Amino acid sequence: MHSRKSVGHKTANTSFFGYKTHLALTPERIITAYAVTSGEKPDGKELDGLIALTEKAGIKVEAVVGDAAYSEKDNLKMAKERKIKLIAKLSEMITHSPNKNSTNFVFNKDAGMYVCKAGT
């Protein structure tokens, strides 16, 4: 049996056991930063660290392009404060949350469902 900590979701019906890689690239497709996380970790939580590593390498970050996982509330706030253009479809956690004030659940966009934080 696989540890729950390494099981991620690609869709509501398909899961995988393993790890995820998160990459930051320049428009020329040069890798400026990377992170590796266990499968269940949300992608969006890596954005701030990827930006920090990219800037540490001497590259000014003016814009970020990503999928809906990167448009979570904390990333939107961080991008606004740092004047970074964040180009991503709005996360369903923001647009369709049944309880926008709840901190007990997070929307896993890969699985298309809410997941209790206690299980992660």
C-alpha cells in the first residue's frame, strides 16, 4: 500500500504515486528554478519559492504564466504586492468555493475536488 503522502491526482478518477517537479523557465525556456514535492502537494504553494530562486539567480521576474493551480489567493496577493503580472485561469477555490472563509479544505484542481487539509 502506498503512503497517502505521495499519492497525487491528475483527474477526479486517476491518481498517481510519486513526486511532482515544479519548474520556472525564462521565455527562452531556460530553467531558472525547480522544486520537487510529493504527489499530494498543491502546485501553487511552490510559486513564491520558484520566484525567489529565480531572482536569486539574478533574473527580474515581471510576469508568471501558469495554470489555475497558481491563481490561489496567496499567490494573487503576493503578485499584486510585488507588482508581478500573474497570468493564470482563476482557481475554482476562488470562483466556486462553497465556503470561501473555510480553511479546513483546499481545492485540488488536478482531482477536481476539495480535500481536507487534515489528510495532507
